[in-house]
Amino acid sequence: MAKLFNTLVALASACACLRSCMFVPGPQRGIDMLAVGAAPAMLGSAPAFADKIDDAAEILSVRTYPFLKDIDWSQDYFAKIPGNDNVKLLEVVQAALSMGAAMDDKALKAGVMAHVKAIGSVDSKGLTSLADYTEINKAIGHMVASVPAWKSLDVYGAVQGVLPQEVPDYLITQVNAVQGQYPADAQLAYQAFLDFKDVVKAGAK
């Protein structure tokens, strides 16, 4: 189960990194989820997969939103990486910038606009509305589908390299964990992400 939460944390961190590199910043103590994502509609992938990615994003959003609601995104530890290595952090930025530069311009613009709109619905816990979150996920799907898969893996691998094991161990204590077990919301979110990943991968370059 540790792999489950590590994957979720890496996903959220990658989206946060991509957002910080390519999208407008959100409120100082909030995260325009994502989380998250993100990243964000349809212009970056093959027409045959356009509706499939959007449909999958809607399912992903509904199934992961309860998990996101369990988290207080306004906490300042989301802006910190304990024990970080500046060289490794630069590798994350480099991988994210490389991925962003390779994205379809129209898909990237759609992702930016989805994030801009989502900022308007961010609540006191740093979470955007389900509707805006869904649009971000649609945009993310098409952005990711517009680049070779290895670029996504580069970002994932780089983020994994800067997250100490203490991070997921601590974060799991901040959601509805019971006696060290991962909450049902987290497990459902993990499976939904895997399903979404398969659809995006099928429509990727």
C-alpha cells in the first residue's frame, strides 16, 4: 500500500511542479487543484481519442474529488520539501520545462485557461470546485497526450527522486487514515488515476 500513496504524492507533486513552471500561480496559501493534478481541451490529441480523454477525465474527477476534500491544501508544508537537494530540484524543473515545451501549443493554452478559471473557485482549504477541477483534468489529459510518454516518465522519475519516504508517511496521517490503513478515498483515487492514465496513454503520440 505504500506504493499507492507514493504514487499519489508523486502525481500531486508533479502536477504542482508543472503548474509552478507553466501556469499562473494560485493563492498564496492555496493550490488551484489540480492538485494536482495538474495539469490540465482536447486540442492536443488525436481526434479519435478526444471524447475518450474528456470522458475519462470526468470519471477521474468524480472518483478523486472526495480524496482531495480530505486534504487541507492551504497547509504550508505543500510549499516545502524537507531535506531537499537543490540539484535534484533543478532536475525536476528541467524535466517539467522540457515536457511543457514539447506540448501542443493549443492544448497548453487550454490548460492555462482552465487553471486561471479554477483560481476563482478555490475555497478556504485551497480546493477548487469539482467543475473546475474536471476541466483541469481534461486539459491535463490532452496536454500529456500531446507529448511522448517518456517525457512524462522523466518528470515522474525526477519528482520521485526529491520526495523522502517521510513525506508520504506524514501525509497519510493528515487524511482519514484508520490505524495506519489507507482510506477508501485514497484507494479509489489511485485506481481512478490508473484508469485515466491508460486512456491518455492510448491517445498519446
